[in-house]
Amino acid sequence: MTVGTFDWRLLLVSTHRWLGIVGGVLFLTWFVSGIVLMYAGMPSLSESERLRRLRPLDLARIAVTPKEAVDAVGASPRQVVISMVGERPAYRFSHLDRWTTVYADTGQRLLGLNRDQAVEIARDFDSSRVAAAHYDQHLSRADQWTIGAISYRPLHRIVFDDPQDTHIYVSDRTGQVILETTARSRRWAYAGAVMHWLYFTPFREHATLWLQTMIWGSILGCVMTLTGLVWGVWCVLLPRRHDFDREERSWSPYSGLMRWHHYAGLVFGCVTFTWILSGCLSLEPFSWHPGTTPTAEQQAAVAGAPYRLQGIAVDDLQSVVAAISQSFTPHELELVQFRGRMFVRAQDGATGRQRLASIGAAAAGGLFSRFPDDEVMGAARRAIPSASVADARWIDEYDAYYYDRSGTRPLPVLRAKYDDAEETWLYIDPSRGAIVRKEERLTRLNRWLYHGLHSLDFPFLYYRRPLWDIVVIGLSLGGVALSVTTLLPAWRRVRRHARRMVNSLLNPSSS
């Protein structure tokens, strides 16, 4: 069992012990915040809520075509939407991972909002709110809740004097509300997402430092749990001399809290390890798999690049709004290109209904809700020219890779499987004429190693609530017990070592 003076058991125990001492509080925080995160994430503004609360679209004053607006700023847009900025219609272009806004009545670029304009937009976002609003801060850098809003910064933060302590963020680039938070949503986010991801703004702003800390912290956590599992099982299997005067034999050589820690580790150690490992994989260490966002080439093949805005007249847009208004009040239009042709799309924020119109056909009643199946199938064949479609089928229910328990992802979609080296699957939404998800062999593996192990979102469990809640909370409480039972022994050991060090420094002769 020993080779010379080397004892692998001492190395195993010491590694587990000191990694546990260093990371015990962090692990306890992860388990508790994980329970909160099941029900409350970071504050967000859903797409349907955003659309519902926008000012109705009024194109009576529009005088500039989309092509003229794009030429005015020299953009090569990947997305074009039309909505209101105050009482004025405006184009918004997404290009170079940034948004640019151009007023549709004058063709002038939005160069920023003053305080009064920002407050007015925030108040207009919820016209039913009677509480007073005041300007709080101009944010050129992220605060706690806007770390991911890089493409919309700088931001204006408006505070309402209501019982909910509502904060609304208005983009200086686009003139639109991008986020609404309340005191309650912020408190729960701190207890859940912020603590779980260590999403503290001063730390998170240093993206590389934060990422490497999380990755290597998770790796050390994996080492800690593995060494604990090995030692815990070894202690159970290790032959020991029996004390025959004792009525019962203990399966653990420890006593007190450490005995409970030993037992908790035997029961919950494996799931703790898989949670830490899958949490590490969520950070995509070493870039071992591609993302699920379709490539620019795949998107362009379905859209029929380049983006064509020529020939869209002001009258065409006004006719689309008039036609769609027969079904619902449009608050925003999106220009959608599919297979080389340009369409206009609008969605009702209240009901989720949408209408598409071919340019110039709206006045003749040419509205529809989705692209024809055969055209979507044709787009799928063009998405990856170097490969053939091995299998394609329409799915009306979520599968193991394209799913959403809240039901917000669109259905039906076309799932096309290709015979390329990456074994690509593409999911194409007929209501948008766009690829909404890409899966490859490695991303499908990551789906199980990350989401499956971390969220336990296995189909047989994920949709069966409250069974899923009971299982996840029960395992999390086991992890809490695993962590709590080490805190007092860890504190005693650290204090004992600290006293020895102090004594050795004060009395070097006695050592």
C-alpha cells in the first residue's frame, strides 16, 4: 500500500481535505442558490411582453425607404425592424453586433437621447403606471443586470416611485426599452443567479478572469469530489479490527459531523461530481464543441443573400400595416428575407399570432402565417450545399434537443438531418423562414453531458412536475448536507493550524 515513504492514502485525504476547506462555503452557496435558480433567474423582458407594451406602429409620417436609411449610415444589416421612438417611426439595423437607429420620417440617425426623452420612453412603455419617474443614471458600462446588453449600450436607467421599486433601462442606441426590473426580481436574482454564477459586476466585467476562475474552480471541485468518493468507498471496504464489546459496527471510521459527511458523500457524492463537471462544461472549456447557432453561411443560404432592400417603397410598408391591422394592431415590423425574396413580418404580443406579407401583395390580401412546406424543404436542401438531406420531417412536439418547457419556442419546425462529417441537424421555423437551431454530433453529446447532468432535463423527468422539482431539490439538499457537515470541522482544523503557525513564529526555539 506504500511505496517507500509515499502513502497514496495520505495524498488522497490531504487533497480532499484542503480543497474542501477552501471550497466548502462556495459549494454550499452553489447548492442553495441552485434551488433558487430553479424558479428565479436574472431579470429579463420577454419578447411578447416587449411587443405588447410598445407604442402602436404609425407610419403616416414615414418618408424614407429602408434602402435610403441603410445607405445613410453605410450599414450592411443582418436584421431590419421598424417601430416607434416616441411619436416618430424609426428603422433599427443590426450590423457588426451593434444596433443603429434611423428616423423613418427624416432619415437622420439617432445619436442619443437626452434625459427627458429617456424618461418619456420609459413612461410610455407602461402608460398605465401612475407613479412618478425620475432619471437615475447614464450607464456607459454595465450594472448588475445589464452585463449581456453590450449591443444596446450606453443605457439610461429610469426609476419609478412605485411600491415595486421598478427600474427601466432604455437604450441610447435604439431608443427602446430593453429591460425592466423590480425590487423583488433583483432580490431573487441575487439569491439565485448572481450567487450561483458569481455574477458580481466588478468580477464579471473582467470576462477572461471570471471565465478562467469558474473553469478552474470547477476542475478543482471535480478533483475534490473524486478524491472524496474514492476515500469514502475505501473506508467502507477497508477491513478493520472489530471491537466486540460494541453492540453495532459503524461503517465509518469517523465520528460526529465527519461521520455524517462520510455518509452524505457516499449517497450524494456521485451527483455532486456530475453537477460540478456539467457546470464546468457549461462554460465551454477548451472550446471542445461548436455552438448551436447556425453559421452565417447556413443562414445566408436560407435567406438568399445578400440582403435586398431595393424596391421596398413607403407605400408598401403602409399597405402592410393597414392589412395587418385588420387582424391585430402591429407594434413592430420586421423585414424578413427568405430564398431571395423580401417579406414583412409582424407579431401580436398579446396572442402570439403573426402575419407575413410579400412586398406589394399586402393590399391584394396577400397575408399568410407561414411559408409553404415545399419552400421550407427547398431551403433546407440549400442550407448545406456540400451535403445531402438524409432525413427531413416536420415535428409538432419538442424533441430531446429542440425543447422548451415554457413552450415559447415555435412549433411546428422542420428538422433536417444531413450526411456531412459533423452529422448536422437543422431546425427551420416556417413562420420566420429561418434556421432557429443547429445541432452537430458534439453539441448533441454536450446536451446530455451539460444540460442532462446539470438540469436533469431528461424527457422522462423534465416534464413531470412536481416530480422533477422533488428530485432536484432533494439532491440539492443532499449537497447542502454534504457541505454543511464540513464547515465546523474545517474551521477547527484551520484554527488549529493557525495557532501552530503563530506559536512557531513567536517561539521558534520550541519548534
